[in-house]
Amino acid sequence: MSDESTESHQTAEPSPDSDISGDEDEDENEREHNMNEEEKHQTKDTHGSSENPDENNQDATTEASSLADQVAKYDEALAVEVKSLTNEYDEQRERIDELEAALKRSKADFENYKKRAKKREQQIRERATEDFVGRIVGVRDNLVRALEQDSDADIRPGVESTLDEFDRVLEDENVTLINPERGDNVDPAQHEVLMRVDADLPEGTVAEVFQQGYQMAGTVIQEAQITVSTGADITENKNENENPDANANTDTDAMKEETNSLENESE
């Protein structure tokens, strides 16, 4: 009886190998169960997708429309920004052009100012020289008069030398004489007419120069003093040449009158 009890007891206790085998079976069953669940979910998703194609298309259309709206808004914002930058560039370009034009005008005005200032300075210098020359030409005139008179022969060479030196100084200052010749036409800008005289020269021409004039760089400092011919002597000589017989008769009559006068006095 003890043997039977022992035997039944041995039969009831599981062996270690049987425990390991049981665990492996459980793991395998769990993996199969999980795989089946995943297949079910996939099948369900597949069936769900295939069962509602319109809904999927609507979702895609909505998403595409949303993206299109975003792109349109971005393009619109970008266009506004580009337009703003373009306007700003145009304004800056216009401002730059205005500044460049103003700079060119300023440069031109400054160059013109320098030219005017230089010309004005030259005119002032010439005017100052003209005033100086106007004061000293009288001294030269006195020297000329001294030479024209019968002065002492001992001082004449000295006066001539002084006059020559004077003329060289005037020439260096661009001063020239106004000394017209007999028979030249009268120039009102350079000649001062003192009187009209009978001379064997054409009417209205220079008969004699009483005092020379002076000009500096084209500006008259002192006019030449002259007399002007009336042309009367030329007319008289012309009449004599045209009527020699009349002139001879006039001379004969004069001689007869003179003879008769002498005879009357002798009686």
C-alpha cells in the first residue's frame, strides 16, 4: 500500500521539463494572439478605407484647398512686399537723381562764380592801373612839350631819355598812344575835336593833332585833341583849277585898278 501511495504521488508531481514546455506554449499562444489582433486591425482599417472612398477624397480635397489658400496668401503677402520695396526703390532713385542734379547745378554755379570773381578781379586791377596811368600821362605830355620847344641843348638828351623810359613803362602796362595822322577819319570814341579849320583835306578828317591820347587794353584813358578840316581850301583850289581864265581876268583887272590909282596920285 505504501508503494501505491508513493507511485500516485510521483504521478501527480510535474517534472521540470514539463514546466518549461508549458511556458513556451504560453508564449507561442500569446504571439499568435497578438498577430491575429494586428491582422484584425489591419483588415478593419482596410475595410474601413475601402468602405468610405468619398470621405477620403473629401479629406484630401480639403487638405489641398487649405494648402492652396496658404500659398495664395503667401503669394499675396509677397506681392505686397515686393510692390512696397519697388516703390521705396523708385522713391530713393528719384531722390538720388534730384541730389545728383542739384550737385551738378551747384558745381556749375561755383565754376561760374569763380569765373566772375576772376573777371571782376581783373577789371579792378585794370581800373586801378587805368587810374594810375591817367595821373601820369600828363607828365609825359609835359615832356613832349619840352622837346617841341627850343630848349637848352644841354638838357634835351636827358629829356629824350626820360621820355623813352616813360614810354617803355607805359608799354609794359599795355598802354598805347592815340596819335592820328592828318587826313584820318575822326573817331568820336578816341578823338576830342577842339575846332573846325579850313584845310586842304577832305571835310571831316583830322587836320592837326594838338595833344596825343592814350588807351589801355582797349579802354580810352585820354582822348587825342584834334582839329577837323572843313574842306574849304579844297573847294577853293578846285574852283581855281576849273576856271583859270576867270582867275586871270580877275588878276588883270586888279592890276589895271592899281595902275589907275597910281596915275591919279601922280597928277
